[in-house]
Amino acid sequence: MLESLKTVVNEFEPLLIDIRRYLHQYPELSGQEINTANYIHARLQEAGIEAEIINTEAGPAVIGYIHSEKNQETIVFRADMDALPVTDKKTKSYASKVKGVMHACGHDFHTTVVLGTALTLAKLKNELNVNLKFIFQPSEEVSNSGADALTRMGVMDDVDAIFTIHALPTLQTGKIGIKYGMVAAAVDFFKLTVKGRSGHSARPNEAIDAIFVASHILNCLYSDIARQFNPVDPFVISVGKIQGGTASNIIAETCEIEGTVRTFEPDMRDKILDLIKERSIHHARAYGASVEFENYNGNPPVINDVTLARLTEDSASGIIGAENIERISKPSLGADDFASYLSYAPGMLIRVGTGGEGASYPLHSTMFDIDERAIAITVKILSSVAINFSKSKNYLQNWAQNTVV
């Protein structure tokens, strides 16, 4: 069976590389994944796979289905489709053709792999003991989460397990990373609007400079707040956007600061946000300004199911060898809305090595790329997981109950 699987994937590999390059050339921002959704939907239907496009509050999604007559259990493979507002600076032939938009987080890779898994398992349908659902979701990169929108619409009804992947450029192609338990942090978003008083740049004494005040608040966020928490409890505050002013010779009346808070401890989330609000107001008042504070909760932590982690590890070892599976010791402060699905079923996020020559730039970099050999490797692993899943209810559950990881 394993050899048949490998043969099918090897036959698909050139097509999958072409698909990934097409997606990389035509990226779409969160909520705008119309062409991508239509493309994936067409590919699924061409292969005889039942598929539908669902319009959600967060953008278009595609759901594919492969039904098994042997078993009523259902597992999901999920991919995110959205790109980032990043300018692609690669000189590759498949570099983004959309100005200011790029697949800098590997979502084209994720989408291609899950599509490839669907194409492969459709060929091996008679060997399946489980129903399959393939979710291609919009809007992973923004607070208006595609996962939240889809779960509200019931896509996780009667699902027994869900799997996803994420590219990891720091891990060489041919390897995967497995984390038992918590694998990714919670994320929350905040926005501060500093309000001062505009004036002529020649007479700052007559104004309250919102940009100047914002700079002091930024220093506080990056230094003082960290001193208020136990250093053994990791968290990170990052400001990704500051916007203020209208002209070089006008002192800014307002300045906006937008950022994220990432942490592993649930009870720290509100405490950090409350402290950001408190300290920002304090610093603004010291200079005669005021602050409006907004925040909204993002994703909870991603926690891998131990049984599914073991299933993944066993399945992957038959593809790449146990020596190429790395046990990840620490969770990442990166977040993923995959966590939303885990309120409905156990799940597994797999870190996939995509590093190689010319593919070692970090996620969200203008030069980000993948080693395309990782596509076929990962399709083989996910396909093996699907085929082996029916075994998980027996020895894998026993393993999870009797093993301390």
C-alpha cells in the first residue's frame, strides 16, 4: 500500500509544483481569495472529487469531500489560502505578479499539499477506512478569521480529527517537526489612537505632538511592561503599524499604533492588555494627550492532540524515516487560527521542513520561498496519516493513555 501511495504522489509531483507556482504568482489578500478558491474548486472537480465553494463572512472557502463506505469516522485536512501585503523581491520566474502582495508565509505550499493529498487519496479511495474532508479556508492572517467563520457555519460537525501543516524554513526539506501538546501561542490584537493637538512645525510649544507621545508609548510597550511579569512566562508584544500626521510641516494631531500580544498562559492575556491600556493612558496624560484603546481577542493556543501526534509520527516515519522526525521541545509564539477548529475536535499541526538552497529566508520575508521537494514529501505523509487513521482508535489511544511525553 505504501509503495502504491508513493507511486501516485510521484506521478502527481510535476503537476503539484506547477500548481504551487501558479498560486505563488497570483496571491490574494485575506478575504479576497476568489481566484484561488475558484482554481482549487476546479482542480478538485476535474479529479472527480465532490467540492463546493462557501462564501463566509471572512471570504470564500472551498470544501472537498471523499466518502468511504467502510467507516463513518471523518477527518479533515485544512489549508489556508490567503497571502500577505508584502512585495516579492525574488527574481524567480514564479515570483508574485501582484504588486505588493505575496505568499510570504507558505500558504501556497499549504494549499498545494492539501490539494495534492486530495488528488492522491481519490486515486486510493478503495483503501480508505475513513471519510475525508478538505478545507481550504480564507483569512488566516487577519483577525476576521476564516476558521472562526467556518466553524460557525458548522464545517466541524461530525468531525473526529483535523490536521494541518505549516512551512518551517529553518528545518531542512525532508524533515518534519512534531510537538506534543502546546505548539503555538494565543494572539490578541490592540490599537491605540493617540490624540494630541495639531500645530505649525515651527511652534511645537503651541501643539501636542501625537507622534512624539506615541514614541514614548512604544518605548513603554517594548520595555516597561515586560518588567511587570515573571520572566519565566514568555510573551511578546509587537507593534506592526504606526500611522500619524498629514504633512511634514504640521505637527500631528493623531497617531495610531497597532500590534499584537502573544502568550501561552490564558490568564496573562487580559492582564497584558489591561497594562497596555493603563500605561498608554498614563504616558499620554504626562504630555497633555489622550489615548483611545481598542482590543479584540484572536486565537487561543494551538494544542496538538497526543494521540494524533503519535499517529503522525508513525505515519511519517514510513515515508521519511524516524531519523528525519524532530521532536520540538518548545512551542512557538507564532499563532494560527487552526486553534478555532480544536474546540470541536482534536487536531494536529505539523511543522514541515521547507528549507534548502535559496529557501532559507524567514516567514514573512520579501525573499521567502520553499524547497519544492517538500511538496511531494508532505503529500505522502498526509496521505499516509489518512490511511493509518483507522488504527488510531486502538493501539494509539492505548499508547496515549500509558505514555508520558
